[in-house]
Amino acid sequence: MPSDLHSPSIEPKRGIDPWAPLIDSRRDGWTMPQQFYGDAAVYQADLDRIWRQGWLFAGHTCEIRRPGDYFLVEMDADSILIIRGEEGVIHGLYNVCRHRGSLICDEPCGHVSKLVCPYHQWSYALDGRLSSWRGMQPELNKADFALRTVHVREVEGLIFINLASNPIPFDPARECLSPILRPQGLARAKVAKSVDYLVQANWKIVWENNRECFHCNANHPQYIKANFDHYNADDTTPRIRSEIAAAVRRGEDKWASEGLASTHRDPGMTTFPDAENGIWFSANRTPLVDGWLSESMTGKQVAPLMGDYRDPDVGTVRVRALPNFWNHSSCDHGVSTRLLPGGPRLTRIRVSWLVDENAVEGRDYELADIMPFWQLTSEQDWVICERQQKGINSTAYAPGPYSTFKEYNVEGFVKWYLRMLQRP
Amino acid sequence: MPSDLHSPSIEPKRGIDPWAPLIDSRRDGWTMPQQFYGDAAVYQADLDRIWRQGWLFAGHTCEIRRPGDYFLVEMDADSILIIRGEEGVIHGLYNVCRHRGSLICDEPCGHVSKLVCPYHQWSYALDGRLSSWRGMQPELNKADFALRTVHVREVEGLIFINLASNPIPFDPARECLSPILRPQGLARAKVAKSVDYLVQANWKIVWENNRECFHCNANHPQYIKANFDHYNADDTTPRIRSEIAAAVRRGEDKWASEGLASTHRDPGMTTFPDAENGIWFSANRTPLVDGWLSESMTGKQVAPLMGDYRDPDVGTVRVRALPNFWNHSSCDHGVSTRLLPGGPRLTRIRVSWLVDENAVEGRDYELADIMPFWQLTSEQDWVICERQQKGINSTAYAPGPYSTFKEYNVEGFVKWYLRMLQRP
Amino acid sequence: MPSDLHSPSIEPKRGIDPWAPLIDSRRDGWTMPQQFYGDAAVYQADLDRIWRQGWLFAGHTCEIRRPGDYFLVEMDADSILIIRGEEGVIHGLYNVCRHRGSLICDEPCGHVSKLVCPYHQWSYALDGRLSSWRGMQPELNKADFALRTVHVREVEGLIFINLASNPIPFDPARECLSPILRPQGLARAKVAKSVDYLVQANWKIVWENNRECFHCNANHPQYIKANFDHYNADDTTPRIRSEIAAAVRRGEDKWASEGLASTHRDPGMTTFPDAENGIWFSANRTPLVDGWLSESMTGKQVAPLMGDYRDPDVGTVRVRALPNFWNHSSCDHGVSTRLLPGGPRLTRIRVSWLVDENAVEGRDYELADIMPFWQLTSEQDWVICERQQKGINSTAYAPGPYSTFKEYNVEGFVKWYLRMLQRP
């Protein structure tokens, strides 16, 4: 992680980091102590040191095609406007009027020609500059009252924002994600459907669940039919190992001939994140099980090919970015998951299904075909997370050991998290 | 504000007032820092130094006509009985049995012959004195167990209470309010309807909204048709100024001839409150727009004349009293608004519509005629207040400047509030 | 109370007990100060010093007849499995997987052949020993990861648990309760119905209500027809006293001839608890009013005789155990009440109706006959408790005096409680 991550907006406290004793009390390779999963002060530290320092996935560029289109991101108590400006540039603006603090936009998404506060009609341009304020005294200077901004970056149709004044560089993420994502064509997609969830679990529980497929066999009957992840273990038979190897070879040869990048050779879970090397993002293309062309219930293609694809046999693209995003994309649709913290034991999650921008519901695809695979898998995970949170709340909870075969990425996530939580 | 306001019930802490640094951090003429609008400790200070020190509007004398009639006032966690005693005197009693602390009355209003605790039947007279307690040992003295009382004052049909042991004088308020209110006849009225609201905003946000009509043009389409307040600005044309002046002259001449007091010459918002001069109350009679005889949707009279009125052209009476009351009254009906704090970000609000005590619903008036003007206006304000609270909760909120033309009374309210919050 | 109660699991803090000043501020014979009934820190102390030290009623042995049958006890944030093991022994296990802390069982009761965590299938035997954990590294030792246990004791069909590492002895309770309870046959009963309540009152308010019948005349019209408790006062007439004495004599003679133990001679409320002598449990058999054979609405027998009874005229058996249990049993059915703390002002209460294990609903009994007497009485009490909690929340609440005639057992409860709260 670049060394400037921890530098800005938190007032350095004198002496010892207050979190050092708690961080030190954690045993390598074991789950974290209870406080990390529900304590209000830890949650506040997570907001300050991770959520207000890192790059957050906000949404898709295709959700705001025209100047004036916007959507809101609700991060803890902060409402942030993601809005396309006059020149097509996307702006990130706090949805808080500089006059008396009213929210400006109520609706979660919409279209405006300018941003007019409904309270006293202070009006802002789409880039946040204050353009009119009838009734205010002339000695005040409009230029002092632009909406507060957040940093915005786009990569292949994904919008990321950063709330720090001096963010860590985004370029390494762009260089990693762009080659894998480009052919998927998310920038030329549309959101067919979004579903919002309130999950009663700390956001780190949701990530820990995401970082292993140890739980897949018993909990994700759909997912394991299409994917190899649950084999990344000590118990995979030689026959399965050779099947997987063959699938990888076939895929890589085919994709290379079609110009599709594919960085990762192991169809099991890629190693992610990597605290040592500052890796909070990753992407790879990996084969699906033989006979699966799409992460649909049947494995069949269920919508028109997306992006640059000319053949449905493109495996699956997977992207992750900490602290709040993952995407699984097939030849015909993509699924983005966005996490936002809502409290020490509450995570707001949006799952969005994307298809080609020209696809027409009812003619080219049906929601009933594209949604169930990931809707079921996601909801199975939310049940797991809430059940784990309840157990961790108990006085009987004590850290337990991770499987070195199957939970190495959970350990990697915890290492990344604890490093972020520490000040330099 | 009389100097004895801050003297009693709060234990003076040694040294510096703990609120001084926060108060000092506020910039004159700008909105207050975030903590004032949601912090639990500030809320507690508000309760101690303002709500338990000032005179609170409780309700109307006409709600409890007969001895034994009562209603409850729920102020934060305190339930207070407002009850008419045997001799017709109104008593304010904490609704908490002196035996084991049970609430005595459950229903928000009703009639009782005596106050009998439903738990063990300790019985109290209507003035709170303990009259019987079967089963208690004779060595205890009944006189030691009267219900705790609060101070009560009536003025022209309005009931005010004070929870301090040694309240500030009420007489200045009575002298101010009585001449304006008397002809309205609220003491000879009845409550036609009350509506209760839970507004998710700090009580001061509700007041700040009340103290300006800068927001009226865009938010109160009904209100601005009948009133001149929204013109109290830098942008009023000479034609409008002369129309207003003419309306004022006509009104004052006419009302003087009818013996109706009218203290305030400016039909815009009167200056209120006034921290320097201890003014927490005010009243004035002011004209409505030409063609409006009542604050109804059509401007037409919608109920029988109230009080002493013999002619509907009496303008509008307006009363305010901090921290929790305002009333707008027309020739034919009056509307009282009562605020009560329910938490750092919660205000319980009751709006009550009053008509002449002899008016009969369905014959002399319809709720559908008397209610919408103020029901719409009030509910428009609650939406505004909740939206502002959400914005203020954001980390992006920072104080903004008040318009010196249009928000001078908001500044006045803030000055009053901060003075009350300080200890002498 | 045995001297080892306070010895174990709470870290002794240096110097003065932090609760000493609050405890000392309580006046003998008066209700406790407000903090005891809602303060979060007092609630935490109650959990540590009382709920995690004392024996808690969990449920009935007849709820888990076969090996693998289980039910959950939810004590504050702790979920505890009560499960019958292979050899028929009942185990108390924290329902928290030793791997990543997930809850293992979701359903409040059920049957399992082994305990399999739904997350990663760690599998535990019915006694909590870890039996399999596919995918974990061999250097870990299964024996280190058994489910955490709680102590379990059975007495005459009642299951008690203790969460302390080194519990106070249970034998004194067994010796007291067993002779009275044995003929009732609760171990050969079945639960005909349970009803769960969320009562918005501190658990001590529920107990204080339970410890007096001063409130019965006005609040429990059903209960007082069948019982003598409400006469335990200064105001009982000589005629009633002699009726009661006659009932007691008749009962005791009859029961003695039938071999039914009856320890208590006074049909009013027995003295309980007794802090001086460490008495947190008690049981007695006492007569019902003439003409009542059962605590049913009519007083008639409403289900087959239970246990050893051969004649319905057995009076009523009453059992209490602090901090969370009471039972009233008639010849034909028994009613158990279990309290569990849910927060400073929240108590989870389950009321269960038991009948003979061979009784068949619809043929031998109807729920409509066995339930109303105690369902009405219980729900009347919950209303009382919630009303008292609201009053105690008020700033106007101050401690009041207990009746020495009628509330001596409430004083006894408070004395017991305050002694438990203190460290030795």
C-alpha cells in the first residue's frame, strides 16, 4: 500500500496508536477479537482510516449517461452525489447545501439541469460551483460556497470515489483492472436491475465471507456447479486437478487468440488482497466449468454478448477492490456488488445486474434468467454473515483458527485491514 | 431575559462552563456547529437549561373544562398531568406515583374523579395531595407523598407550565400576549382537531425553520397567498411595499375603531426573539393579503367568528413563545403548534385547530375547510426540517451564513438559545 | 448465600467497589434509585454478578426427550444450546462455533444427530466435542476446540444452568425443591403451549411485581378468586383468617395422608427470598380457595391428573428460583415462567403450560381451558411492569416506601439483589 495512505485527514494523536494494543492482541492466522466486529469506536476508526482513505466503488458510468444524470451514495451518514457535468465529466459532490446544511437531492437517482437546494434555492452548477443565491448579502463571495467535492476516477465503466483530501494513487488499480475489464464493455452496458440489502453484520464479516470458498459446497449449490473455487484445497483429487488444468489451458489458448487478457493461471481463488504489496484491487479471467457459458442457472447464455465478445466461451471475469466492491461477469451479463457501512453491525449492500446497453428486456433477455444465480448466491451469503455476527456477539466467542488450505485469503484480508487501521 | 433564569436547579460546576468552548466556536451570523443539532450531551443540556427552565405551552384551557378533566404532556421522559381541580384551578402534576413510581394515567386525556394509581391504588386529590393508601404502615405521613408539581399559568385560554423550582416571572409574557389575544377568545373555544407528528429533527431545526419566510416562496404555495412575510427582504418592489403599507394602514385604522390591539406595524416577520431584552414571547395582529379573511385554502371565512369579533376583517393574530409554541389565528379559527423534545434528533409536534366553543362540526364548519391551510404548511415544514437534519448529520456539513435580509430572526433565535445554554 | 458465589469470573477491581456509593444511597424499605432500573452500566453489572453467577432455569426435561433434541436459551447476547446427549445426559453448550464464531443452530428448538456448523461444517458431538473439521491443517488439535460448556442440573423435570466457571452449589436447591415437586410429575409431563413476551421493563421490576400481592385485588380478578395471597395483610378480617386457617389444616391433614410434602403453613405469600441465609429458591404446597381444584377460570379440573396425584384436591404447588423462574402447578397442569434479560429496560419472558405427557389435546384437555387463568394474570402483570418502568424513567421519580405489611418480600428481593451486586 503506498505510504501516503495514512498521511492526511486524521489528526495524529500523540504517542502510541490507541488501537495498537487491540491489534497486537490478535493472533496470526486466527479470527480477530470480538471488538473488531461490533465496537462503536472500532467502527469509527474503520470509517476514518479505511472508508475515508481508500477508493470506493460508487456505481457505473452507464447509470449517468447524460449531463445532469445523478445517483446518490450513502456512506454512513454522508450522502454523496455522483453526477455527470456539462462536459461529460463525472463529479462527486457532497449532497449538503453550504447555506444551512440541507440535503439537496432527496431521490436516490434522477436528472437535474442544475442543483437547486429545495430549502432556499441556492443553486449550484453540475460541478458544484454556486451559481445563484437570491437574498444573500453582497459582501459574501459565491466562490467560497461551492459544494464540497470528492475525488472521482473512472475505469472501464466503473466509477470510484475517494473522500480523502489527498488520496492514494488510483493509477495502479487502473493499470491492473483495465486490460481484463475492457472487453467486457461495462462502459457500454446498462443496469438491468439493482437490489438493495440491509445486512445485519459488520462489513468485515461480509469480506471475510467473500474471501473463501470453503463454505461454498454446503451453502452455494448454484455457484459450485459453474465454478472451480471450492476445489482450492488439500482435498482435490488428481482427476479434478487435471480437469481444471485442462480447462485453464483451453481457456488461455482460446482467449489469447481472441485478444482477451487473462492474468491469472489458477482457476481457484486468486490470492487477494496483499497487504505487503499494497494490493487492494485485482482482476482475472478464469474458466467456468465445462458446459457453462454464463453464470446463469442453466449455464446457458441468457442475454446478448457484451462488449468486444464475439463468442460466448470467454470464461468469467472477476474483479475485487477493497473496501467495497466485487464483480463477476460472464459473456452476456455482469454482476456488481457494492458494500457501504451503515453501522458497527450493519452493511448496506447493492447488487446490480448489467447487460449490453442495446439489449431489450423481454426481447433479448429476461430478469428471471439473468438474476437468480447471483441473487441466490448473494442472499445465501447474507444469511451466513448475519448468523456469524450473532455468534460473534456472544460472550462465548473467542478467535478461532483459519484453514491454511482454504482461508489464506481471509487471513490476507485481515492482514490488509489491520495494516490500514494502524497509523504509519 | 430576567437574570434569575439560570439560577436554580442546575448544580453549578466548578470553573469553566463545559459548553463555553463549543459556544465560542460558533461564528456570529452563521449556522451553529454540528454538535448542537444531534449530540446527546448537548440535548441533555438543552433539557436542563432550556426545557426545564422556561415556560412551556402545555395546551388549551378548553381541553379541560370540568374539574377532573386532564391531558398529559410528554416532555422527553417526563409525563406531566395537566388537570383541572375541584375549584376550577388548573394543576400541573408529574404523572408518577410516589409509592413505586408507576405512571398513574395511561390515556393521553380523560376525566377522573380522583387520581388512583392502577398499581396499588394510592389515591390523590386533583391537586396532587395523597388522600388514601390502604395497606401502608401508620408511621408514614401522607403529607410527605403528594404528587410532585410543576408551575402553571393561564393566559387567555393558553396553559403554560414551568418545571423549575423557582421559575422566571410569567407576568411580562402575560402583559404582552393578553391584549392581542383576548378578542380571539381562545378561552371560549374548543379544539376541533389535533394532529400529532414525530419529526426526525432536533427541536432547534424546527425553530430555525419557523423563524424565517425565506423558504416560503418555494415551499409554501398556500401560505404565501394569504401572507406578506415572504416580502420582508431586499427584493421587494416599491409597488409591493406601498400595497403592504396601505394594507397595514387600513387594518390599523379599522382595528383601532373596533378596539382590537395591534402592536406591530410591519406585516413582514416581526423581530423575535430578542436575547438582549429577555424576550421569549411575542404577539401581534397583522393584515392578511387583500381578499383573504381567513387562513383557509380559499381565503374565505370557514367557521363562525370567534371571541369578540363582529366582523371577519381582523387580519391575523400571531403568537410565539420559546421554546415550544406558536399560534396563528384568523377571525374564525386558530391554529396552535406545540413542540416537545423527544431526543437529540426527534421532536414531537402537535398541531391543534380551534373554533368557537359553540360551533358544531357539519353545521357551522367542516374539518376539510379549516384544516388544510395549516396542515399542508406544517407538513411542508416537517419535510424541510428532516431533510436539513440529514444534511447536518454529514461529515461534510459546516456552518453557513444567514441572510442578513431574510434570516435575521434565525440569528436572533440562535443568540437567544446560546445565551440560555450558558450559565450566568 | 454460600460464600463462593462472588469469587470467580469477575476481575476484582482495586479498592472500592464502584457500585458501593449507589448501593449505599438506597434507603432500607424504599424502592431503589432510578439508575438500578435502566442504567446500562448497572445492567452490565447485573449480567456479570447475577445472571452469569446464579443458577438459571432453562426449560423442562420433557422438551428434549430423545438424544439430539435441543432448545436454545437466549440470555442477553448469548445463545445457549440445551441438548440431550447420547447417554441421555443433558448438556449446556454455547451455540457458537469455535472456528469463525458462527451460530450453529438457528431454530429455537429441534432435533439433530450431531451439531454441524452451517458455515464450514465443523461437526460436534452432542456433548460438544469436535468430531470432524474437513480442510483444517493437521497441526491443530481437535481436542482444543470443543464447544464451550455451561453447568447443567436437573431437578424433577426442571433444567437449570450456570454460566460461571465455578458455580455455587445446586444441592441446597435440589433438597428444598425436590420433595415438594416430585409428586407433580413435571418430568413426566409435556409442554402443551408456550407463549413468548418482550416486556419493556427491567427484569427487577418484573420480580418486584412478582414478590407481592398488594396489587392483586385491583389487577388480577381471576387470580384472587382461587388464591389467598392478597389477604396477607393488616386488613384481613378474623372471619377470613379462620377460613384460611381451616383450609390450611384440611389441606395439610389430607396431603400428609397422601404422602404429599407441604413445607409451608401460611397460605399467603411465603417469605422469599432470604439474602441473609442465601435462599434464592423456595417451594411450597398451599391450599386453593374452597371450591377450586385447579387454577383454571372455573376452578374445575381441566386436564388429567398429573404425576403421582390420585385426587384433584392437592392445593397448589409454587416454586421460585432467582433470578429467573417461578412455577404454579395445580393437580392437572403446571405453569412455568422464565425470565431472561434483553437489555436495561427489556425482559424476555416465556410462559409454558404443562400437562401429563399422555394427555391428548382435544380429547383430554383444551388449550382454551388450561391457558386463560395464567395468560391473563401474566399479561396483567406485564402491563403493570411496563407502566412502572415508564414512570421510573421520569426525572420526577424518587424512591418511595414499601408497605411493611404487604411488600416485605419486595424488600427481601431488593436486599438479595443488592447483596449479589456487591463484591465480597
